[in-house]
Amino acid sequence: MTTLTEIIRNFSPTELYSTPSSWLQGRTTYGGLSAALSLQAVLKLAPSELPPLRTAQFSFVGPVANDITFDTQVLRQGKSATSVAVDCYSAGQIALRSTLFFGHGRQSNVCHELTARPQVSTPDDYGQPLDDTFLPSFFGNFDVRFTNGVTPVSSAETPELIAWVKLKDVVDVDPQVVLLAIGDCLPPAAMACFTSPAPISSMNWSVDFINSTKNIGGWFLLRSRSINANHGYSHQVMEVWDEDNNLIMVSTQTVAIFA
């Protein structure tokens, strides 16, 4: 199995790259890895040192699998913020289009946090009761412990998945690259209501970074909630906390479901 560390160590945005089979989701690259490589491309090709990544939008246009390259363009670089566009090409066709916004912090009198962390125990208190026959290949790169008794394809009444997650064997990778690789690893929350496996496809992913973290090899608590499903699409909200109960990342996503 090729680790994220090995992928990042050998990654060059402008050289042809093909995703290892252990990071595939069906016929395409796992979306979290595609997003992580888009950020890594910016970090490698940026004209100067960038402030922290604050928010990013990823549009999954087509399959990302073989002969992949990344093209970056600085859209605007100001005193406090920089905007960068990244196009990912697979076999010469646009497959992923991303926009990333980097910004310095500033003093503010407004400070609040209204998202409540789920009340769960430590990761050691949970197992992983999953039938891996329907899990995508990339899932093996993560240690996942579901905490609320709800798992994918469990006929649940509530479309919500909560799990402790950590990457296996990761060192010397930018923390925000790691967070993008982790943040999309849970199956879509709507799959909790599935009665049998069925295809899904992520359409987009909008990510906001709230606090920083350096513990790239540690556990993160992920919650994914579908807030609406209709016409074959599910719209979900996703949140990530670290082991110290800090809210690290929030995101939204539209997923096409075929169930």
C-alpha cells in the first residue's frame, strides 16, 4: 500500500502522475486525495510563502485516475490574502477545478463558536463493525471507528455518520494537506439510510479551515450529516475536531446518489 507520505514525497505537479490502486474510489481517485494534491501543487509552485489556507472550493468535473497533471494560477495576491486557481487534468481532460483562498489572521472583537461537538468516548472505546466488501479501496488508508452505532448501508433512520479517523503512516506532510486527505474519507451521510450498496458520486466540496493543527498523525473526530436529499442528490454538512476538542474544519458537499 502506498502511503500519503510516499505520494507527497514523489509528487511533482507538472509531471504525469497515476493514482495507486489503494487510493482509488471506483474508477476515480479518492476525492480527498485529489483535493490534497491540488493544495500540494500550490505549495510547490506558489511564487512566495503563502499565509494559511482559509477556504477552498473543489468541483469534481470528471474521473481523476491516470496521466494526471496540475496547473496553478495566482488570481490575486494582496497584502493579507492570496487567491489561487488549480486545474487538474487527467489524460488531457479537465477533471477537477479548485479555487483556494489563503489569508493572514487579524485582530477581531467578534468571536463565537456555535457548533457543538458530539459527545463521544475515546477512539479505543469503539471498534470498526464494517463489511469491507462494499468499501472503496482508499478506505484502507485510514483507521476508522464509528461512534454512534450508525454505519454506511445500515438502514438508519437518521442520515448522520460520526467517527474517529486517523491516517495510517503519515509523516512530513503539511497539516492542511493531511486534513483535506482525511476530511472527505467518510462515505456520504445519506448512505447510512441505504438498505443495500448503491453508487454515489461527489459533485463538489467546499471547505473552511477554522483552527490550525500540527498533530497530523493523531485522531480526528468527523461528523457528516445529510440535511436534505431529493431528486437523486444529497446535501451534507461535515465537521472535524481534533483530540483536544478544537473545531478544525467545516465543509459542505453535494453528492449524487443512485439508490
